[in-house]
Amino acid sequence: QIKLDPKNRRAVLEGMVDAVEVGTARRARDSGESIAGKTGTCIGGGSWIGLFGSYSQVENPNLVVVVITRGSTARGKYAADIAGDVYRLVSSRYGNTAHRPRKIGDLDSETPTMTNR
């Protein structure tokens, strides 16, 4: 575990939500889901690598999607696009988010959500 000041965690969460809402990860955006994520792009082994790590629902996280792409056109925004497809497929499978598996473990009251930030 990494202990972070709640103020810093809130700032990271806000940045991840903004990345999906208006930033490089907006291709992952889904009107029925609140998604927080971060894109990344780098070169490894002579090839582009696109990265996107994310989770949904921001209020009560239940799903995590991580996409790593490699190739001449791989970039983080395209990895986010693939993750968006995954979220849309999973949403139709689960339908109402109330039918999703419940979060396991105790809720950390210091963990920021969109309602307590």
C-alpha cells in the first residue's frame, strides 16, 4: 500500500476523470459510466506502446480495464478507445450497475469519490 494524503489522492482522481471527460482518454467515455483513467505513450523495443489504465464506476469502483497496445500506430488515446469498447460491452452485459458484483473489503472513508472530494 502507498499512503497518500487525501488531498493528493483527490487531485489524482480529478485528473483521471478529466482525462476521460475532456482529455486524451475521451475515446473511453461512455454516457452510462463514470470512468477514471490515464493514458500513456512510449517507445519500447523499437515500437510504440500505448497504455490506458482505468476503472469504473468512480463512485463505487467495480470494474478495472487496462489496455496495452504495441505497433507503429499504438498510442494511449487508441488504447483508451479499445477500453471504451470494453466498458460498453460490459455495460450491456450487466445492464443496471446495481447488478454488478459488490466491492469486497471495507470502504476506506478517506478514499476520494466524486461526492466527497
